[in-house]
Amino acid sequence: MTLALSKGRIFEETMPLLAEAGIEVPENPESSRKLILPTSDPGLRLIIVRASDVPTYVQYGAADLGIAGKDVLIEHAKEHPGGLYQPIDLNIAKCRLAVAVRNGFDYDAAVHQGARLRVATKYVHSAREHFASKGVYVDIIKLYGSMELAPLIGLADCIVDLVSTGGTLRANDLVAVEDVMPISSRLIVNQAALKTRGDRLQPLLDAFARAASRNV
């Protein structure tokens, strides 16, 4: 079996869940250049991919299961519907998707029925749906990084991005003004693998579910 993970917080917070299932990972992708990592279970290996690519690897069967944030899964589902089963919210890597503006920007005055805003984000579908629900028209500017720069140099009126502690926003004189949705990471499973290798997958799914229930 193959489990797709991304580096960083999701990897770090997945390790205790695997440990509870009796599975150890001897190498850390932060210090290893390997993209395929063995585990103490000879029947399970990890592959390390970009967070936004995890659903693609699982949907197309290159990985049997993976762990990805709700933010990534929403965007993926809009462009690639079907093929993924999301049985468990693991309650890890928690944060929120939020609207942020530069300090002093009058967001309340800018957001009203029929208004038009320039929004910088990589979460195109979530941002568009959020503002559509408020009756606000948006020009989406898709960026992949350095999101905080956009309002500071006039590229956009606001950004929609993940916020955890808010430290990066404060460091760049931005402030979160509205939450779009809470975010956590979920276990995703290839539907074909669940049908053909369900007997091998189910014990791992059960172990993840037990560990996740303690993170609520």
C-alpha cells in the first residue's frame, strides 16, 4: 500500500497517528532527499509530494490513500470530480481559510451587494463561492505564494489564504477580517483500491479513525 503525504505540518502531525497504528517511519523528508520512504510495516510505504498533488496521486491510483487539507480537497474536487473517498477527518493541521486586508483598509465599506473586489488567492473556487454568497463580484488573481504582498502593492484589495497563528499577517501589516471556513486534514482513499484491497486498507483506516477521535 502507498500513502501520499506532503512535507511540513501534515507530515509531522501524521506521524503520531501512524505510531498509534504501530507503524514507524525511520526517515524524515525534511532531512532526506528520498521521495519514497519505507515504514516499519513492509506492506506500507510513503510517497512525499506537494500538498496540492496529494489528491491527484490518490485519485489516479498512484497512491492507495493520502492525507490532504480540506482547502486542497475542495479545489481539487471542483476541477477533478469523483474518484476519491474521504472517510475520516483526522482533526490535524487545523487552521482557517480567511479574508485578509492591509491594516486600515475599510473592508466593511468595500463589501456590499453589487460591489466588485480584486482578490488574490490560490483557493480560487472557495474564494469565488464565498463572495458570491455575499453578492459581491470578484476579479480573482491566482497566486501561488507571497500572497501577503498583493494588498501591499495594490495588486489586490484582499487575499484569501490559510491563517494559523496570524503571525505572517501581522508581520506584513495585514489583518484577517472574515473567516471563510475552518480547515483540517482528511484521510482520502482511492475508490478502486478500497474495493480491491479493502481487507488490507480497513485495519489502517480503523487505526486512523481511533487516533483521530482523540484529536477532536
